[in-house]
Amino acid sequence: QVQVVESGGGLVQPGGSLRLSCAASGINNRGYAMAWFRQAPGAQRELVASIMYDGITNYADSVKGRFTISRDNAKSTLYLQMNSLKPEDTAVYYCNRDPRFGTWAWGQGTQVTVSS
């Protein structure tokens, strides 16, 4: 049973930065492709960025050039560095498996609020 725990969210002013982390347990060092998602109030959950086990990445157009996804396979940890944050980035952020390969149970997520 894979479990994910997201952390690192908070309140930040427009133009600021945050780094999110996702600790995954139960992976047993398997080469899963992973991803970050977000869900804003009243909106559907959307894919933000994904990363293959070998480090190949993909980003939603809305975050390209501002967000960077990375992973530490030895620690089974996923990261999302978010720079130049905008109010429209406000959402609960979740990590999970790359949806092309299925999904695990969702964690609680971490709230990111961008506001002055």
C-alpha cells in the first residue's frame, strides 16, 4: 500500500517562492513515474507536472518556466519548486503517480495560497 504525504505549502505574496515535498512510503524502490496535481476551489484537480524515474519532465503550460519538478529516488521523495507565484496558483497541491500509469490513494495535500 503506497502512501504519500505532502508538505511545504503556505501563504506567500505574488512573485514569491515555495518548495513542496512529497514523501512516498511503500514504493519499495520501484521506478514509478510521479506527478504533482493541484485543485483550486470549485475547480477540478489538474496535472501540474510529471517526472519519469529517469528524470524526464513535463509541465502544464500554465507553470512552464516557473515550476520545477524533481525527485530523490533514494529517499522516495518528490519535490516541486515554485517560483514567480501568481494568485491563480492558489490551490491544494497533491502528489501521486503519473496518471498515465494509474493512481494511488490520495493524500491530504498541502495548501498553497498566493495573496498580498
